[in-house]
Amino acid sequence: MTTLITGGNGWLPSHVVRRLARAGETVVSYDLMAPDDYLKAFLGSDLPRVVFAEGDVCDRDRLLDTAKRHDVTSIVCAAAITPRVDRERREPERIIEVNLGGVVNALEVARLLPGFRRFVQISSCAVFGDTADLSELNEDSPVRATNLYGITKLAGERIALRYGDLFGIDVVAVRPSNVYGPMERFTPGYAGATELREMLRIHFNGQPIRITSLEGPYRDWTYAEDVAEGIERAWAASKPLAHRVFILAAGEHYSVGDVLAAFRREIPQLSYQIVPRDEANYPVSGEPPGPIPSNLRAREELGWEPRTTFADGMREYLAWIVANGPQ
């Protein structure tokens, strides 16, 4: 059995690649980016079960040829551009081409493969957009995405599900929440950084982190390896699932203050200060907590819930950052 993962050399997908390889699957990582030293070290003894295929998800012929050549029977569609606003303005067409067109190409490939088993679409909780009026998010909550990332993730998810209906493809979509953990680094699709890495960059540049509040933005930080396990469970489920969309989230909120306290526990020399906005090198919103994403459906149907505590996850993440730098 062989699974192809688009964008497999990236941050979260690399965790999925490693998990599936450890499960005994031959994994084809299809990516524009060649495997770097970080990825090779991360895969370690699992590296021999991974085939690296260079290619663009927008090149359907190359994607199909790769899938046929390796007898692919499942696809995890993870390739995406996660843009900041400046990149949205510079490359809107490319973002749509990759985040949406890449999904369509992977689906078209899937329907041409003999004995195809399952298509897992990596969506995002970004599909929800502005939900300040809600107390909880579940898979049936309103979706109000306004930026290109959230819009394309929502459209890709719905197109994948519709392809499933039209062509009898077994499709499952997962919506990770705010991911953190090792392997967060620069890639062609991910040139920005989480709030965590942005603040760590300030520290590693030799400055104190000067913020305006210890409150919001509150985030549901979910450890990357836990999210990858949820994706693996969606990929592996043998029984028919009652639903096809699953939120993968810790179901807990953490403030900026919680994050900085975790930083300080693991990096005692890290310094932070609360200052007026005009003196801040990392201004934060100070906003109150928003709705908490629920992982109830994933618990009930996939048997998944996060294994890693926030303290343990931060310890692992910061150990990787200390060893490799905040990129």
C-alpha cells in the first residue's frame, strides 16, 4: 500500500509522513521543495520508507504520473500556501491556484487510480473566520472565512466532499486548529510564522519581548504530533464513518501570558516586558477569549484526542527551536 502526501516536506505534513511510514506504509512525499536536512533528521530511521518526488500540485500530469508510478492507493492533500496579507496582495492567483487548484488536481488523480482507498483533505479551522459571537465551534458552526487562506481551505474541503459524492471517492476532511511544534520552518508555502515563533525570533535576536498585554489573542494551541495522529486516524479508519469532517483541536485556550510563562520555564534567560503600544516590538490584541473548538466528533468517531499536554508540547517545541534556531 502506498500513500501520496502533497506538500509532504512541510511543517505539519512532515509529521504525517513520519507517522504513516512508521505504520508500515510506503509514503510518497510530493513537494516543490527538496527534502532538507531538518526533514531527514526528523524522519531518522523512517527515512527509507519515504519516496521523495519533486513536483508542483498545479502540474496535474506530473502528479498523476507520480501516483501511477508508485501504485498510490491513498492521498493526503496537504500542499498549501499559508499567506500573510502582504503575500495575499502579491500572489492572490498563485494562492488560489495552489490551495484550490491543487485540491482539484489531486482529486482528479484519485479518481483515475485503480483500487483507490481514501482521500484525506487537510482543511483548517481558519474556515470559521470571525466567530466572536459564539462560545464553541463544532463542525456544523457557521463558516465566515474572509482571507484567501480560509476561503480556499473551505472551498477545497467542499469540493473534495462533492467529488466524493459524484465519483464514489472515500473523502474525509480534517480541520486542525492552531498548530505548534517541531519542524516549523521556512518552506515555499510557509514563509511566515506562528505567534510563538515570531516572539522567539525576538528573543534569539538578543532583545526582550516587549508586549502590550498578557491576554489575547487566545489560541487553541494543539501539538503538531497530536494533529498528525488525528490525520492518521482519519486516513486509517476502516469502518464507515458517520461524518466526513472533523475538527482536530486541543479544546483549550492559552493566552499570550500562558505562552510566555511556558517559554520562561524552558528558556530561563528569556525576558519579556509589558509596555505601552508605541514601545512594543510585538504588539498583541489583548482581546478576550473567543469560541473554543470542540474535538467531540473526533473523539467519538476517530477515537482521537490530544495526548500531549501544553507543558510537554512546549518543552519539545522549544528544545527543537533551541537546537535549530527559530528560522
